[in-house]
Amino acid sequence: MTGLLLASGALAQPVAVEPQRFSGAFRGIEAGAGPAFAGGETGVGVGVAGRVSTVLHLADVALAFDAIDVPEADLTAHRLGVGLQLHPLFFFLLTGDSLGATLASLHLRVGFAPTLSSAGDDWDVGATWDWGVGLDVPLAGLGAGASWWLGAQYLRTRALDDGPLEDGIAQHVLLRIGYRLHGL
């Protein structure tokens, strides 16, 4: 009888669970703000996005709303679009640490968005495309099922048609904070 009790006690021992490794796959939300530039003048840009990434952080897709306001250039633009972000340094994710995740998060972006913009009182509906670069830094919790990230992104936006954008170009830098659920 004692042997059975000892054997059942051995089976009841807690099993050590190793933390989940961050695979690069995530779904998350982020918000940011920063300076915007158009026509040689400075204003403000804001944005929110939902992002989904593949395993190993090869690429992610963002559905985003952003707005820029540059009063001195008499420009306001609102965009709702989609962006593809490619991560050329994805292999650093294999290190399994925060530095590797930061390097793997470096991305090149290209996106498209229907745009509502104004120059003064004249509002125009058009389309824009953008390209840029970004980097995200995990704050903590890569071994958990979710984590907070800080990021920065530079975007250069060009109008696809004639519109209020002077020379068809605007730029903005967003400093972002995001929350990601790991896995798909």
C-alpha cells in the first residue's frame, strides 16, 4: 500500500512548463503620433493600426487609419488603407531574445489608401500610396502569450492623382505603442 501511495505521489508532482518562445507570429493593435511634413512646413500626424504577422516575422499586414495636419501648408489628410511590411532581418528572431526580436522587427513598408484631403476649404477624395521603414522594440513578455512594444516608423506618402498634396508628397514620423497577442 505504501508503494502505491509513493508512486501516486510521484505522478502528482508539478511539471515544469518552459516559457513559450516568440515565433514572430502575432496579431495586435498600435497607436502613435509624431511630426508631419508637407510643403516645407511642419505639423502633426496620428495613426492607429491593427497588424497581423506571419511566423518568423517574415512579413506583416497592417490595416491603418492615419491623419496629418500641417496648418502652415494648408493641408489636412485622412487615410484608411492597408500596408505590407517586409522584415529582411527576420532570421535574428532565432536568437530567442529581445535584441533579436528588435532586429527582426526592422521592416520596409509599402501601402495604399483611399484619402480624404483638403487644401483650405476644398476637400478632395483621392488615393495615395506610401513607403517607409520602421522598427519595434519589445518592452517585456516575449515568453508570455502577449507583450507590449514601442516602435517608430517613417512614412513618405505620394498622391496617385492631383490633389492638395503639394508636389504630391507628405511625410510623417510616428512613435507608437502597441499590444500584441503572440501566435495566429
